[in-house]
Amino acid sequence: MSTDTVRTEAADEAAGLRREQRGWYVYDWACSVYSTTVVTVFLGPYLTAVAERAADGDGYVHPLGIPVRAGSFFAYSVSLSVIVAVVLMPLVGSAADRTGRKKPLLAAAAYTGAAATAGMFFLDGDRYLLGGALLIVANAAQSVGMMLYNSYLPQIAPPEQRDAVSSRGWAFGYAAGALVLVADLILYSGHDSFGLSETAAVRVCLASAGLWWGAFTLVPLRRLRDRHARAERATAPGLRQLAATVRDMRRHPLTLAFLLAYLVYNDGIQTVISQASVYGSEELGLGQSTLIVAVLLVQVLAVAGALAMGRLARLYGAQRTILGSLVAWTVTLAAGYFLPARAPVFFFVLAAGIGLVLGGSQALSRSLFSHLVPPGKEAEYFSAYEVSDRGMSWLGPLLFGVTYQLTGSYRSAIISLVAFFVLGFALLARVPVRRAIAEAGNPVPEKI
């Protein structure tokens, strides 16, 4: 084969990877609107209000005959959705690696979640059980979809590009969240001029996130490529498959050590994301418009933060940059405990602090883990990563809900989350990532 032919093939391969990368970014653009509009802003306060309308005189609802304080129903629903995802993700991840057909599975997960989200338009009156069921389906589907999406990263970006590619993906997601939140803010604030009630405006915002998710998913489904499957093997039931994956990880104990650290500190991050609007509305007495502006501020600054932390990782390495972000998380969250009620300016300052570290800490964690995955097991290992990313994040919401149920104070619940970041820092600092990458059979980047 001539030198010119080799160069042409290399150029074609590089162009193909760039095309896939651009398509890959668009899935974050598609599904992050669900996280922002539904989970972070509207559904927590709205579903809580729906549950409160259905509550008895003591403030309890009774799903399946179980007494649950109405203010805890949303947090418990998030926890249950994660348990469902824990069962599904290992099954789907193993099937993706075994068959090499990730795209059909990604399409199924994305459109299941998008349909459930669009169905939230019908959440009104006292239909809290409908809201809980749709949340469980949409959250579980998003977790499965994100697991498959993340597993493409080692295939579409060489090691030296992964921090940058991962950071751009998160930046695309936060940019989409900011754009849609502007439209949500216009619709919600001016709902009378659009001929809508306040609750109808919320339902339109919820449903539009599902339509957005479904529409833009078409782009990555056209651009991403399925690779050859590895040797076929049987697929065990979900929890057994997860156990088999973890047993396989025992041959890579440093990869497992990173996952443990990530499990802990990401539990805190995910709980802040899902419960921040409830804390702002119920404990601090802030209105929905204030919460939308605060989350919009988070989205805008998260774009800058993700890109800036990607650059810091090139200078100092991903591990050190993540450790620095965990220090910032600890300080920011501790400050949140002391926020005065009905003081939007202080809440905006807190939102700015969260935004600057949110995207970068998640993006760099994803790219760092991609170096620790043995070749050919991307989806299977990323199913375990997604369990850590979302699957084990039922602990934080559960603790948050139980603390509120026992104390009646969201302020008491928020301070407990500091422990996740402190312990996560200690565990991550102990992982020798360069040795972990080498033991996984991957090339070690100059800066990591």
C-alpha cells in the first residue's frame, strides 16, 4: 500500500471521527433539556404541589397504601427510578457490547424517555401517581441512554482528545438547557398573555422537553456508527450482569477504586441537581421565576466552566482538576445551608458557584473513566459507571427525603450532602490513575 493511500485513509478516518464527534455532541444537546427543565426546575415543585393536593389532613399521600409525606414524594420517586435503572443498565450494556448494535438500543431508550416526558402534559389535578410513574420511566430511560452515549467516547476520540471532547459534549448540553430555559421563562412569566394558566404553562414546559429530546436524537442516530461486536456471551439478568461486570472489574482494582470515589461524590452532585429547586421553593420561599433564572445562570456558567476546566485539565491533569472542583463543591454547598429565606440575590450567587464547577467535574470524570476501560468492554463498563453516575444516586435523594420526613426542614437535609464531597475527595486522591490506565491496557496520556 502506497504512502499516499495510507495518508488518504488516515485523513478519511479522522474526518469520520470528527463527524461522529459532532453527532455525539448533539445527543447531549437533545437529552440535557430533560435534566434541566424537568428534573431541576419544574417537576420537583410541581409534583410536590400535585401530591399536596392529594394529601390527607396530616399531609400524607398513600401510594400502594404506604404513608408518605407529600413533600418527600418527588425525592422517593427519583430514588425508585434509579433502582429501575440499576436493573436495566447492565442488561443493555452487555447486550450492546455483545451485539455491537448500540444505536437501536440508544434509539429505544431515548424515545421511551421522550414519550414519558411528553406525557407529563397530562399531569394535573391530584394525579401524583401518574407524575411519579412518568418520572420513573423517563429517568430510567435517560440513564440507559446516557450509558450508551458515554460508551461511544473511547471509540470516537483518541486518548489525547477525550478531555476536550467530553467537555464539549457537556457544554453543548448546558447550552441547550440555557436556550430552552429562556423560552420556558418567557412562557411561564407571560402565561396570561399566551392564554394559559400557570399550571398549564408548567405542563407545556415539561412536555416540550420530551419533544426536544426526541427531535434532536435523530442527529446522533444518523452520525454515530456501530462497531464490530466482541465475542458473544450469554446475558444474565440485570443485577446478576452488574455483579458479573463488577467481578470482571476485580481484575482492574484501580478502575473499581475510581468508580467507588465517583459513586460517592457524584451522589452529592446528582442530589443537588434534583433537589435544588425544591430547596429553593419550599425552604427559601423563592418563586418559580426566580428558580428559572437561577438555573439559567447555572446553565450559562456551566458551559464556560466545562470548557475552562477542560483547559485546566490539559495543564494540571484531569484528576487534580476534579479534586479542585470537589473542594469548590464543599464550600459552595456549606454556604447554601446559611442562605437567608426570600433573598434571591444570595441564591443567584450560590447558583453561580454551582454552575462554574458542575459541568467540568462531570465532563472530566467521564473522560478520566474512559481511559480506565479495557478495550472492547466500553458499554459494559460504562453501565457500571452509569450506575455510579445515576444508579447509586438514590442514596442522596433518599437521605434528603428521609431527613425532611423526620425533621420537616429542607435546610437540615442540605447540609448532610457535604459528606459526599469530602469522602469522595479522599477516595479519589488515593487512586494512582496513571498506573490504572496502564493496567487497563490503554496508552497513558502525557497529562492525566
